[in-house]
Amino acid sequence: MADSWATEVPSDETADFAVGSDLHLELSGTGGVRASLMSALRDAVRSGRLAPGTRLPSSRSLASDLDIARNTVADAYAELVAEGWLTARQGSGTRVAERAVACEIRREPPAPVRRPTVRPAPTPVYDLMPGSPDVSSFPRASWLTAARKALTNAPNDAFGYGTHVAGRPELRRALADYLARARGVRAAPERILICSGLSEGLRLVGEVLGATARMPGAAPGADLVAVESFGLDIHRDLLTGCGLRTVAVGFDEQGPRTEELAATRARAVLLTPAHQFPFGVALPPERRAAAVKWAVETGGVVLEDDYDGEFRYDGQRVGAVQGLDPEHVVYMGTASKSLSPALRLGWLVLPERLFAAVAELKRRPGFQTSGLDQLTLAEFIASGAYDRHVRGMRQRYQRRRDQLIAALAERAPHIKVGGIAAGLHAVLELPAGTEQSVINGAAWQGLALDGLRRYRLGAGTGGDAAPYDDVMGDALVVGYGTPPDHAYTGALDALCRALP
Ligand SMILES: Cc1ncc(COP(=O)(O)O)c(C=O)c1O
């Protein structure tokens, strides 16, 4: 007998089949229809495909979908109820019994007891890892309002595969206005390309740079990208995955020494100018100017990662480097910190010479970004909800940062804290040699913490030594944006207890 899809009816026997959900059953064809239906249902329960409590389709709907007699289904259900696989209650329909799976699991041989030599740390109760905003503060209500309006007004083509390779025009227009106003980016909508997070944008640009470097007659160093000595290893790996090589640019307490870029012989540089990740400093004006001057003189390009530039607390707004020279800077932004990383929405503002090649790569199957989410974000920005949300979160994160500073001043005054003017994380200097033990100790107290070492170029890979040891030795990178409000005080308390 063929595989069949039946419809699960949510309310009662007379409910419209079309509102139910599908149930896939394979009837084996041996031992009669009733027996094979029972066996298929048992298999579905046993394998966990039908979870305990799941409501089954009515006998009428299942019979109709499987093209068998209703009585056959009713008899099979009754027999499975008698066997304990299913339950049937007036008004509640036929459901998978709560203990059906447990009975089956008990038949499995008991798992051998493993005695670990090292006990694993308990699951963290508090999370101060960097990289995440407070996801409990996602503006659910105003996002839904924007989504409703965006979907109501969307043209029919928005629900199709989409012909807008570089992104929905509504979002590109909204971003052009917003980025010019809030981040000092010089962007015509035609130069904006929407991508699935900043990391996808970096990959697209990396692929174009890699392909260019492999062309006959490519300039020497065309495959070299200068990177900050401290930064996200996943971004460096993305670039090497595109056939590029990375090289460290000198680094000190003010961030990357961009005046030394020429010495790297690279043709591109990846920077986090508004808020160096993870150190948290802003690139000084003369170093911004030096980066652009280098790009102009060498025909190179600055890749500007503006991952959390919206969050600055000292009143001194730091705009985008891109505003200095849009033809030599690729600006990369994201909704991951300002709204939610789950949206997977990011944007590139590209020089004219790169736009077509990047858009061509984005055209490949598998690289599309949800058009409906783009429309919602466009509406969210255009209605002013994005500004309101960012301003509200800025105040909230600033309060948290102040709480962190106050707690350290009171309970660990010997710990120096840096990178506090912006963003969602701070750097806490530790006595030499204590970083890993502090992280391990915190884990035992249920607190997830991150250290500085893993962000060093070459860390853990035995790769290039980078000029950083004179900058800072051991440190924690504390993500004060991560916990929900109600857990923040507890997290700070656990942090202070974990510090040496
Ligand atoms: C330095 C830096 N850049 C960019 C991002 C955001 O990447 P995406 O937009 O792919 O989530 C992150 C996220 O953690 C980050 O730490």
C-alpha cells in the first residue's frame, strides 16, 4: 500500500479537514488494512514522531485521507486504546497516551553508567558571554505592528521568489535614510545590498576579493587582508575560506595602528572602527584618516564592521569611516545587536566598483534573504519604531554598564575595566595567568564567562604571533547586554564572586 498523508483535525469530528495538520503513515500492505494501520501508528508513536498527547485525526478524516473504511480506522483506534498506545476521551478526541513512549523506552536496555573522570561544569544559570543583545527585550509588539502593516501593504510579488537580488527596495530606501542620519554613512539606496547577517555580507565581499586575487595579472598582495590583532576568529576564518590570507596590523591600546597598513602589503583591511571588538575602543580620527589614505593610495578597500555602532554612551557619537570615502570603504551593518541575531538581517554599502560583483554572487541559489522580514524591517525603521527601540535599549544598556562599574568599584576595586564608552561588553583586566582559572571557577558557580585570549590572532591555532602582549595579557570580555533584566543583578553578583 502506498504512503499516505492524513489530516489531523484539531477540534471535533465535524471540523473542516483543511484546518487540520498532516499525518504521514506508511501502511505496509501485509496482514490486512486494520493491522497495517495499527502497526503504522505504533511505529509513529514508538519512534517519537507522534509525541505523547498528540491529537490524532478523527476516524472520518483519516479514513477519507487513506481511502479506507471509517470503521477500519475506528476499530484500529479502539484496539490501540485497549493496548494503551492511545487514549480516547469524550470531547478531547483520540490522543497518543502519555505513557506510551515511556513504556517503549523502558524496553530499551539500560544505558551503561559512565563515570566521567572530570565532572562537567553545571549548566550556567547566568550568562555574561559577549556577542548577544538582551533577547528578552525584543520589541515583540511593535515588530508585530510593523509586520502586520508591511504584509497588508506588500505587493503580490513580495510573496514570490523575488527578483530583488540586492534586497527589497523599501528596505534599501529606509536604510539609506537611517544610516545617513544615524551613522554618517553616505549611501544611495542603489549601493545598499541586504544580506543574511553581517557575516554573510563579509563572506560575499571576501569571495569577490578572493576571485579578483586569483585573476591573471592580479596585484601582488591582492589575496592579503589585514586584520586587527584581536577580533572574531569566525570572521578571519570566513576570509581564509574565500582563499584569502590574513595578516595582523600593529595594535596598541588605541586599537589597530592603521598608519602601518602599507607595511602589511595587504589590499584590504577588516576593522571595527566605532567599537573595536573585543577591546571596545573607538578608532581615533587620525587612524581613521590613515586607513582611508592607505586605501586611496594602494587602490585597497577598508571593510568596516559596524556591528553595534548604535550603542554609545558618552554623548560623543562615532560615525562611520565610510562617510570619509564611500568609494574605498565597504560599510557592513547588522540588526543582530540592535534587534535580534535570529532575524539574520544585515546590510552592505558598497563602492561602485564592487557592487555588481557582490550582487552577482548574492544571486546564487541558497543566498536569498527573507523578503517578508525585509519588508517588516523597512516598516519598522520608516515608522520610527527602530529609533525608539534603539534609544530605549541604549538607556537600558547604559544603566547595566553603570551597575557593572559600580559593582566592580565596590567589590573588586583592583580590577581595571575598559571599553566602557560603547557597545554591550566591557573588558576586565586580570592578574597574569588567571584568565582560564577565573573562567573555570565561574563555570562551577553557574556563570558563563568569556576570556580575551580566544580573540587573539593565532590563538589556539599556533598561527602568526601577533603584536599584542604589550597591549593586555589576561582579561575577561564581559557581555553585560546578554542576560535578561531580572537576571542581571544575580549575574553581577556571581561575577564579583568569581574575580580573583
Ligand atoms: C564583531 C562582530 N561583528 C559582527 C557581528 C554580527 O554578525 P551577524 O550580523 O552575522 O550576526 C558580531 C556578532 O557577534 C560581532 O561580534
